[in-house]
Amino acid sequence: MLEIYKADFKTFKQGEWKGTILKNLSQQQVANLLMAAAANEELPNTSAVPSSDYTRVVAVNIDGFDKILYFKKYFYRSNIDFLKHIFRPSRAKRALSASTMLRQNGFCAPRVIGTFEKTTGYFTTQMFLITEEAENNGSFVQYWQNHIVPNRDLSWKKRFIESFGKIIGRLHSDGIFHGDLRLNNVLVREKDAGWEFCFIDNERTKKFNTIPNRMRLKNLVQITMFCCSTSKTDQMRFFEAYSNAAKLEKRAAKHIAKAVLKNMLRRLKRRANDRTGTPDASLQTQWAFQRVCLGRLYGIFLAEFCRGNTATDFLRRIEHLMEAGVVLKDDVATRIVRCTYNQWDIVIKRYNHQSLWHSLRHTVKSSRARRCWRFGIVLAGYQIPCAKPLVMVEERRFGLVWQSYIANAFVEGPTLYTVVNTPGYSEQARKKVIEKAELLLQQLALHRLTHSDTKPSNMVVFEGQPVLVDLDSMHQHRIRFYFQFRCRKMVDSFHRRLYGKK
């Protein structure tokens, strides 16, 4: 498959860089592309595009090109992944081959300008794929939410679903498997009173004489993961159009439909457990997140807080925000500041690097900021009052979590300790707040959650309701007798410290 692009592309080598580029590019255009790739994190006139954990995508305006270009940088997933790429083509080259193959088979994919690889000795240290911007009205998910759902013309919706079913059926009929057929990787363009679907993120796309059933199922499950939020009639309409285009017999189509439904339900349950730490699929919130990488910094953002360039800018400015904000606490282990960003009143807590052993320990068992983030999402799903988590950031050096940050929405109000131990609050008000605090602990116990630091200063009273903060010492238990022991310890610690030390 890697030979299919050689008719239109040529190879070049310059210093540490080598690549495969279109033959019709001028020498100046190649120089401009190479300069942009070498600039890496500081590309001029760029805007970051949301991407997966192991890639970074930016849109760039380059002199000599009419359209916006997308630079996709690939990172190694692990040491094993690095070793594999010594013996196999890079992800950038495989994406070039797959995109060219799709275009040659009559499917839409972004036009690839070329690939760049930076080598040190025998090893490739940086990989870029460069593509032209594809004309579109947004991803499938965006187009569905912005154009299909608000449109009351049911015939329009019916034709759209059938068109998409036909293109996927034709893809599989031609023996083509898309390696990551999530619907954010399908761009939609209105064309000739219909639609054109453009496939992106193609490095794992392959062509077979006959597509294997397990790969067919994988693609259909990836699509159905989104379609599970649509009506059953729409799902049946998609599958009927798909079956006709894929030339499936009625019996085979029925068997595949059952297998897709079974695999989809299993994946939804597993995903809910992986993302939120709970077995309840109703707590899924992953669609509201965005992941951003910037140098050594890796962040997970709540989309309503930061999106796109705003998230990247937050990573660039995070240390400035830590220095310029109002300091609430500053010691060897942590620094807590209150500041504003993107019109949000937030509190940022930085867990400082203390030693190599400290970093190794928190790399193995996950950073304190990541635990705060995870349990903030879990508590929000269970509707237990807590400071809303907005962003989690980790700085990694030498593969270790060096230091981490958690940002939460600021909760206005005194701590529970202040309410209980400061004159000025009536006995009735104190009793009411304490009852609500004990009810909050009961809610935690109901879901087998414990907080190992339940001191009253870790509860902020907002409009008469205690709100949990500082969630890095929370645990969720599976073993019953151990949970009961920890739960009693949590309640005893709370009552012991309620009228004593903070």
C-alpha cells in the first residue's frame, strides 16, 4: 500500500529532516513548509485544533499556499511504540498512503501536501503530516447538532442518514477499513443538494480484498456509539442503507446488527467506568472534555470553561496566573491562588515537585491533581455538592509527573469550621449546617466513597449548603469490610475535628 503515493510525490532530505512531498511544489514552498515544521511549538499565525493525547494539530497560514494547512505532529505512545517504528513506516507515512488510497478509490479525504520527519542517527524524533484544509460545514457531530436536529423537515434528516449509510456501506464493500471512525473524524460538506463526507485521521485506515468481520463491527460500533442518542427508527434507517450499499444478505445483516448492539453496550459500560470511575453509564461526561498538549504540559479541560485556542493559552499562562493571583495558601507542598480567566472566577492549586521519589510515587499511583479531577467528575455525576472541576494539568519531565495543577470554580462562603466556631452565627443556623454536612457524608457512604481529610475547613458553606473541596484524598472502595472501616474513620474524624482543630 505504501507504493501508491509515489506517482505524485517525491522524497527529499535536508540536514536532519527528510520527507515526502508533492512533486509540483516549488523549492520556496518546500522551504516555507520546512521552516514552519522546524518552528514547532512557536509557529506564527496558528490556531490549535483539538486532537488526541498523542498528537498535536495546528492550522497554519503558509506563504505560497492558497488554503490553510494543517500540521499534525505525532508523539510516541510508549517505548514499545518507539521501537516498533524502527521497523515499520511512521504514522505520518501511513496516513499519507491511506489518504491517497481513499482518494484513488473515489472517497473524499484531505489533500496531503507531504510528510516531514526529523532524524537523529537512526531514530526518528519528530513526525509531521501536512494536509490542505478540506471545505466543510463542520464534523458530522457538529453538523448534526447545528443543522439536522433544529431542522423540522423529516425528509431532510432521512436523506442525510441514508446518504451516510450508503457511503459507509460502499467503503466496506470496497474492502476499506477506517482505523478510527468516530464521527468527529468525518467532515460534512453540502454539495449538489446532497452531502459529501470527508474522512480524516487516516493513519490506521487499510484496504483488504474483503474486509474482515471484526473490523466491519469495529467501524459500525464506533458510529453507533454516537447514534445511540438518536431514535431507533434513525438507527434502522442507517443500517438498512448501509446493508444495501455493502451488499449484505438479509441473514448476515441481521447477525451483524445483533453483534453491533452487543459490542456497543459493552463499550459504553467500560467507557463509563474508565472515564468517571463508576459503573453507571448515565454518568458519562467525556463528550464535554477537551485534551490539549503544549510542550511538557498536558491538560484536560471542561469544554464550557476553555475551548480551542483559549485552552492552549491557559497552558501558556498558567505560571503567570499562579504568580499574579491572590494567594490563599503557599507552602512546600502546594500553592493555592484565586484569579480570573476567560470570565471565570477560579481557584488554581499547584502541587509542587518535592523530590524524585515523590514524582515517581505520584506517576505510578496518579497525581493528586488527577485524583481531584476524577472525583470532582464522579461527585458531580452523583449530584453531591463539590467545587466544580474546570481543568487538570500535569507537567511531565523524563516521563515522570513533575508537578500538577487543578483549577476549580471559586465557591464563595465561609468554611464549616468558621461557621461552627465563630461568634455571630445563631445556634439554629449552626445546627442546620451541621445536619447538612452529615447528610453529605451519608451521600458519600451511599456510593462507597470516603474522604480521608474530612476536616471542617475542607467544606465551604455556600448559601447554607456545605460544599466539598480538596478531593485528592478521596477513595472509592470495592471491598465491603474495608469500606465500612474507612467510613467509620471518616465520620469519627469529622466529629472529632468539628469543634477542635481545623
